[in-house]
Amino acid sequence: MKKPELTGAGWLGPRDEMDRASHRFGKCSQCKEIVCVEKAVADGPSTQRETSKMLHNAFDTHVKLNHPENYNLAASRKPNNYDT
């Protein structure tokens, strides 16, 4: 069975002004369920890295709960860069 992957990640909000984006979302490649997180609050000017990390953590939790047979496979593909 193919391991689930986070696909179609994007921001919810106007494309021209990322400061107004409110959520980051993606879709599970196996069950097509949408995983969404609220934009992180940070001290610095950019919250993209923190929000992307939160989305990947939420997706890992989704895989653990909904696809336990594939959890070890998905855990082995931890991304090094959360800027996607």
C-alpha cells in the first residue's frame, strides 16, 4: 500500500498579500481528507516556516490516527524544510 503524502498545500487568503492569509491547508493523498491549521503567531515578520511546520505535524497526526498501517512509512519521510 502506498504511503500517504500531504499534497496540494496552500494558503487560505488573498494571493497578493500573504500577511492577510489566515490558514494553511493540504490534502491527504490516500483518503483525500483536508488538513488545515490556523496561521501561527510569531514575534518575527514571517510566520510561514512555523505555520508549515504545524501543518506537517497535523498531517503526521492524521496519518497516525487514520492510516495506522502506514504510520511508520510516513514518519520515515520527515521533511527537512517546512517552507513548501
